[in-house]
Amino acid sequence: MFEPAYQRLLRDGQLEQRVKIAAEHLKRCDLCGWECKVDRTAGALGVCRTGIQARLSSYGPHLGEEDPLRGWRGSGTIFFARCNLRCQYCQNYDISQTDAGELVTPEELAKVMLELQAYGCHNINLVSPSHVVAQILAAVKIAAENGLRLPLVYNTGGYDSLTALAMLDGVIDIYMPDMKYASAQIARNYSKVPRYPQVNQAAVKEMYRQVGDLQINEQGLALRGLLVRHLVLPNDLAGTAEIVRFLAQDISLNTYLNLMDQYRPEYNVRRHPNQYPRLARPITRQEYQTAVQAAHDAGLKRLDQRKSISIFHSN
């Protein structure tokens, strides 16, 4: 029978220690790739604009995730407001760039996790968790003490600190990071973040070290491992070929990669297309096919090609 990693940490007292350590880090926060070093316990706000409490935007069973996550009862998604990235084309900008939602205590967040389990969801899917690692750890401890036994999915934009990932070692069962860019300059231009490839690749290496390749049971459900998402951007702005080579050479040929085709101009790209002309259209079929071929050429064996209706037929 499957047992989530955090239950073992709970039994030997390590989970409680992680909660205390993470809370201390909020006093000079380095719990995401920015490492702002602000004192969130004193009301200071870093790039994520989030203080001592997490802000919950929404939650519920989600049937639109990858097949190994959604199953037949849905992935139990918990959407956190705010984000540590500033993607100018974000499709969820109303959540990621605003204070939409309610401030929640660890007890309230734990109750949400248990509610999703009672509904029958296959996992707890923490969406945009990088800036609320300490709050998540506190909630997981409470939920685990009250019977939570679902795999935890860390669904992140990929700009995660090694400090935070060390605290999550043995807590998270499934890491699902984005790998958005191969170029630091392009990342700065379009997501307003420094050193994204360096931080992202180091984080993905650590995630893989902790959980390995994605393990799927006989029912087709993911239990543990790494699942990478990569959104193909127009004009090869994401650097897909470089990213799939990194996964093949530095991670594993068995990396489960969701190569996504659903880019569309949103948020500031839609509002100000003349400022972002290279992002001001969906991708073409040829661009997506080129990305798929790059993944095959790199030798990746587990490619999830998500289909959408957003692709242009031609330039």
C-alpha cells in the first residue's frame, strides 16, 4: 500500500522540525529563487508580495491535469494567489499577479487538503507554491496528523531555492516544475526574473535527486517522481532544444515531459502587443512539431503531447 513520504517524517518527528526551521527562514526569507531576505514575520513583502500567511485563491478537483495526476476523480488542486514570477503572458494573471483570494491559517489550509481527500481526489496539487513553502509545511503537518495520506504534488514555475527544496525533501512525492526558458536574458525580458536557467536547472536536478523518475501504478496514477512541463513559445523564445537536451543529458532519458502547445497572448502581451511583438501570437503547428522532434532527437522516452486548439495553421 502506498504511503506518502511525509507520513514517515511525521512519525520520527522530522516534519515538526522542518516546520520550525521554515518558519525561522521567513524572518530573512530565502524560500524561493529570489532570496529577497525580507522579514515576512514583521510585515515586509518581497517580490511575491506575500506575508506570514498564504493566500488561497481557490481549490477543487481538477480534471485538466496530466493523465497520471487527474485519473478519474481529479487532482486536488490548491491555487495560491501571487507568484514569484512576473510572466508577461501569464494565462492565470488574475491569480498570480493579484491578491485574489483569502488569507488562510495552516489549520484552514490543512482542512482544505483533508476535504479534497474526502472528495476522492488522487493527490494534493499545490499550484504556485514556491513563495509559501513554510505555510505549506505547517499545513501538511496538521493534515498528516489528521489522516492525510495522498501524494503531494509541488506544481511550480521552477524558480525555487535549494534551501526550500532541502526542507521539502521527504515531504513532496511528485515534483512538477516548469522549465520555461533556456536563456537568462529572455527570462528577464518576459518574466522579469534574474538567472532563471541557472536557478531552474539547479532546482530540477535537486528535485530529481529526491524523487527520481515518475512512478505510475497499475491504475495509471502517479505516486512519486519528477514530471516536467515546458510551454513552447513562438519564435523559439523558450529555447526548447536546449531544455530537452538538458533533461536528456543531466536528468534522465526517462523524464516524463509534458510538452505544451497551448501558448496564447494574455496579460500584458495581449494588452500591449507592440511592446512584445515576438510573443503576440500563438505558436504555429510547425513550431510545435519542431519542438516535438527536438525532444525525440534528444532521446527523451516519455513525452506527453498535450493537444489544444490554440495553434495557428501557419505564420
